[in-house]
Amino acid sequence: MPTPASHTNQLQRLRRVEGQIRGVIKMIENKRYCMDILQQTRAISAALRAVENNIMEDHMTSCVVTAMKSNKKNEQANKIKEVIEVISKFNS
């Protein structure tokens, strides 16, 4: 099995999301206006989508490329299947 890509560049984004979530919790505890809370949750969702997209890009350019360059048909098929399964989950 190939070595997974390092996703350390996503940690800063995820820490920012973590802070945003703590902020939303405080907003709810302080009974803030619904639309303000929703605006923040949408920002969190967008930030998480960006993390997902970056991790998928890393996967495609490292793990999938490595599998495609190999002569291992089973490994190639598995990588294609993995990507298709994840993409189908994104769309549901």
C-alpha cells in the first residue's frame, strides 16, 4: 500500500474551522439571531468543502498517479473505485 499523502497543509484550515464551530456554539448559547448563526454555519461548510477538495486533489496527484504509473492492474482499479465511491458520497 502506498504511503498516504501528508495533509499537514490542511491543519491550519481545520483549526480555523474548529474555532468557527466554537464561535457558533457560543452564538447559540447567547441566543444570537438565527440568520447570523446560519451565515457562520455556511462559512464552516464552505471551509470544509475546501479541505475536502484539497485532500482529493492531493490524493489524485499522489496516490492515484502512483497507482496509474504502476503495472498493478488491481491497484489501479482499486484507486479508481475509491475515487468513484467518494465522489458519489459527495453528491448524495
